[in-house]
Amino acid sequence: MKSFFHYSALIIFTLILFGCDSWEQESGKKDSSLTFFAKPEKDKLPYFRGKDLEAFWSEQGDLPEEVRMVDAFSFQNQLDQNIKETHLKDKITIVSFFFAKCHGICPSIIRNLKFVQSAYGKEPKVQIVSYSVTPDLDTPFELKKFGEEKGIWPQKWSLLTGDREKIFRLARNTFQADTNTTNKDSVKDFVHSEQIFLIDENLRFRGIYNGNRGESVKIMIDDIKLLLKEKPLPLN
């Protein structure tokens, strides 16, 4: 029931901001397999599409190619291992953005994600991936030390660092995780949002939550149970 109201509110919010015909105006047509007003069904999570991460439910049991997915990447984790987008394949992944020296929202988000780590510590299909937005400072060595201080289990939770421009591009283009709206092209200025993202075993977006709010994270923990039971849909 919480998931129902969570995504119902998301649809209403999107309607108010962008209007029900904004996608039609951009593309010139609507995908007949998708219904913007589709009601959330019990025990089914939405998919997402478009630059504004619009939530939708497929009514015909398949998906369009435009469904939002995680783009290719290659970074290093706190154990100095190379991690690619294939690391997310066949897993249910929670994605966040942070930096080790953050004293703002990061400690709260890390604390809330530790509840996820605890809840699914023995479930091999569930993992957490957090990208550093200050990769020049957050070397694998520093991330390892940070993880040990925060009680992060490296086998369950990957802290990633790498090329600054590539991380910023992924955060902005794939996740819309930058709240800095004044200079989106800057490779220096990045203000990460409170959002955390639920990604299914085929790298598709299935949920967006406020990582700074415990209640939102609790909803996500319940939604992960739905994904564990779900049979993945094919693309058209």
C-alpha cells in the first residue's frame, strides 16, 4: 500500500510540473503500449523514461526501447578493483552519490543505506553502489578507510571513484543527480541530490527515493522484495 501512494504521488507531481502532453510534444507521438494514467498495480513497480524520469507502467507485458537504463561505465572500488556496468547485471542495485568529506546530507544517506545493507546482508542478489562526486580526493585507499569507519561491507557495497568528468556525465545524463542547475557542463561544480535509485537485474530504473528520509528508504526496502519475486519483462 505504501508503494501505491508513493508512486501515485510521483505521477501527480509529474503531471503538475510537465503537463500530460509534454512527452507527446517532444516525440510527435505516443507509444500505444504505455499509458501515462496507468494506475499502479499491487506488487508491481514502475519503469522510467525521458529526461525527467517519468514513471510508467506497461500494460502489455513488454517495454519500449526508451526505458531508462544505467549507461556504460568503468570505475574503481574501495578495494581498487575495476567495476563496470556489468557488475549490476543479474543483481538488484541501490545507487547513490556521495563524497567522503561531506558533512551535509551524506552522513544521513549513508546511515539510511546501512539499514538496506543490514536487511539484505545475506541476499546475494542485492547490492549497493555509491559513486564519489569528489573522485580526485576519494582515492580507493581513502574510500577503503571511509568504508571501514562507516561499517560498510565491501562485498555488499561498492564505493566507486574514477575520472571526474565521466562520473559527472553519468550522474547528470543517466541519473539526473545534480542539483546545480546553473552550470550543467562544468566538470568542477557538482551538487549531488538526496535521491537514491533502485535498479533491476537488467539495469532498468525501478524506483527513485529520498535517501535522506528514513520512511522513503523503508519503502524502498519493501520494494526490493517485489523485485526479488519479479519475472523481468523483455524489451520490444
